[in-house]
Amino acid sequence: MKLKEIQKVLAAELAYENDFSEIEIKSCHASDLISDLLTFSGESPLLLTGLTNVQVMRSADILDIAAICFVRGKVPQPETIKLAKEKNIPLLVTNLLMYESSGRLYKAGLPPGK
């Protein structure tokens, strides 16, 4: 699923300007715990989280997360955005809850990660 489709499904906005619309996302993970993130695997996954600090970016970089979507209207910290730009990782923000975001993406055909 293209990132632009995910953006529509989640009624999400980009946290910083860049053209990421054609990035292919192949699965989805959802968690607010860094320890859980470290157990995830999969190719080109999207991460749904409410964590907005720089540690989530460092974890995303280690795990080759293709994009992050912050749920519940959480806005990433400036340091998080700076690191995302350096690593070229798209950041989205949605007002939806993690539960609803996960359900909408699953219904749209995005499979869960492993």
C-alpha cells in the first residue's frame, strides 16, 4: 500500500514537508512500548505509536521502519522531526486512536507485521 493511500485512510498529515507519497508500505505494527518495537520484524513496515520522542526514531532506524504515524493527535518533538529528516523517514500525524487506525488499515488491506 502506498503511503499516500495510508494518509487518506487515516486522515493523516505529514509532520514535515517532503514527497513520500509513493513509498510502499507492506505491513503495520502498533505499540507505545519501545521494548515491544524491538520484537517486530517485517519488510517496509509502518509504525503506529503515541511515542513522540527521539528514542522512537532511533528504534525505527534500527528496525528499518519505513514510516511512522503518530496517533491520538500527538505531535512529534522537534528533535524527533530533525532525526526523521536526517534518516529520511516519513512522519504522519492522525487524530485517530491507535485501535481505530489499526482497524482502518487492516480493513484497507494492509497486513499486520510479524
